[in-house]
Amino acid sequence: MVIEYPKALYLRGWDDLAACVTVQDVGQEQDARAEGYRSLVEPVAKAQTGHDAPDAPKRRGRPFKVIQS
């Protein structure tokens, strides 16, 4: 038998353990996760920027050679 609740979720992970919330059921957990709370074992999602973004243009071929004079 697995007892899943109560569960502690953290806003900034290991950086700030004081910013946490304790949830008692699935509804509270969904609300907390929507506000950005997560468990300590979940990795921090990296923001996609630049050429890693899904809407960035596709890069094809080899990169240009830099000619120094």
C-alpha cells in the first residue's frame, strides 16, 4: 500500500526550502503545480532560448567558416 498524501512541494527546490506547500489531495497538488511548485526530486525545467526554441528556424548544413585576415 502506497500512501501518497500529504506531500510537500517546493517553489524553488533546494535553493529555498522555506518556500514550500503541503498538499492533502490531488486537487491541491494540481493547483500547486500550476503555480510552479514541484517535488525536490524533479529536475528544474530549463527555459528554451535562442536556437533551442521549438519555433526557431531550422539550421541546415555546415556552419560558415570564419576567415581571419
